[in-house]
Amino acid sequence: MTELVQILRDKRDLPDKGLVELLETDNQSLVEELKECARETAIESFGKEVFLRGLIEWSNVCRNDCLYCGIRCSNANIQRYTLTREQILSCCELAYSSGIRTFVLQGGENPSSAQNLVPVVAEIHASWPDSAITLSLGELPFDLYEKLRIAGADRYLLRHETANPVHYAMLHPITMGQGTRLKCLYQLRELCYQTGMGMMVGSPFQKTEYLVEDIRLIQMFRPEMIGIGPFIPHKDTKFADFPAGSAELTMRLYSILRLMLPKANIPSTTALSSILPDGRIKGILAGANVIMPNFTPPQYRDAYSLYEGKSADPLEEVQKELSAEGYFTRPNRGDYNN
Ligand code: SF4
């Protein structure tokens, strides 16, 4: 085994220079070795089980104006929607009957609407007590995070997007600050949420050294979940003409982070499968262990356009791909288990 991969596997760490080499190398056999080692590590942690999460895109209303995002508040070209309590519960019902035991409620950042979710989260928790609830609703006040946690939410995903403050400022409006994002992550941790962070790969102006900073931030925070996907341009944003991020680099990051944090829940993201036709399974083979089939009512999916060409990850297709590679799914919350 190449020394770099061996050190990463044995020490769960590498100096920055080694990380840069793994991120930038053209040596295909080194890359394959990295992925294989990450795959073996994932199998040591989870066997050949892949955890399923049922994604429910609850609302595309957002108060923010992130420069890369298709549902940013200044985009007047999309129809805004927010699912009703009844619609959310029927999505959960469908997901549950399909064997899903984690519901992921994801939406734009909108504290007043998120407040309305508190009783809905409580109802989901009471109706399906053997299932986990993951939220991804952006930066909210501490007391709202707390209310949602008490209502029954178990996990919260808040991607940091980039660890480099200068880069963060290039991707976000001046009203958003990286300090707030990090403060929220620590608040979520304080409330004992299983917490997720992550970044876009290939976002405009990104450099390899910024990705190394991302890896260091993740290594230091040790999140229970790591959400990483390639940047995909959206026509209604300032970054419409920038190229998409690399699927290959995204998978290398799955592998590196799997070797650093063997038990973390790492999804093979929808964004990856949106730019690479067999991206879902390739992500799993690179060390990811989670897939998120979409249970949003079909009539709203196009309007939840964070980026263009989004894949739906239909459950049957996912299961077929997984079983062809000897992987399986079962009704399981798939909690972080250190
Ligand atoms: S990335 Fe999130 S916070 Fe930013 S505009 Fe899009 S939905 Fe809103």
C-alpha cells in the first residue's frame, strides 16, 4: 500500500502536504487505493449496510441570498412553496412504509416558518417513535433549536460550505458571516443533536488549500454527519457560468474523511449523482454509507432547485444498484455510533 494511504489509515491523519497530494494527484492507482482503503474502513464500521434517509424538501422559502443557490431570496423565477402539516405527515407515512426510519426535513432558512414546524416535529416523533428526525433549516435562534430538539428532532445538518473566511465572503452576501455559522454548529452540539457539517466541492474561487482547511475544521469538530457535494451552477445565480465541481474530487474527499472519521455518517449526495450517472453507488464504493431517496411530493421537486439537473434518487433504483454491489438496506435509524 502507498505510504500516504497507509499513514492516513493508521494514524487517521496526514500532514497538509500529503492531503494536497491526495487531492491533486493524477496517479489513478493511488486514487483507487485510497478509495479501496476507505471502502474497507466503511465496511469495518457498518458492514455492507447502507443507511437510508427519506428526504422531504419542506419549503423553498429562504431569507438568505447565497450567491450560488437557486432558491436564494432574490430569485424571482421560481414558485415558492411550503408544505402543510398534512403534506409533511403523508410524506413521512410513505417513507415509513417504504422502510425508511430517518426523515430529513430540509428547507430554506426561515425562522418564523421553522417555528411552525415545532408541533409537526412533535407529531412525527409521536407517530413514528422508532424513527429519527433530521433537520436542515439553516441558522436559527438557539431557543428554536432547543424547542425543535425537545419536540423530538435528533439530528441537524448545517453545512459550513467553506472553512476559509475570505472564501466564505465570496460566496455569501455581506449580511451572512462565517462566525454565525460556526456558532450555530456549536449550539447544535451543545443541545446534543447529532450534528452534520460539510462543504461544496469546486465552488467558485475554491483552492486546494481551502479544501485542506475544510478537512481540518471537520477533523477538529468531529461531526456525526458529513455532507459534501459538488458545486452545480444554477442559471438564476451570479455563478451561472462557472463550471460544476468535480465528481472525482468529491469522492476523494469522501475517502479521505472516511479514513479520518471511520464512524461518521457520510451520504453519497444527490448532488454527486446529479453530475455522475452512477454517482450514488460510486460514492458508496469510495467510503460513503448513506443514501437519501427523495420523498418530496413530485409537484414541488422542481421548485426546490438549489442547483439544476437534480437527481431524485428513487428508492427502488437505489436498492437495485446497492444489491448489485453486495450492499443492503433495512429499516434502521442508522444513528451515529461511536
Ligand atoms: S444555500 Fe441555504 S441559506 Fe443559502 S440561499 Fe440557499 S437555502 Fe437559503
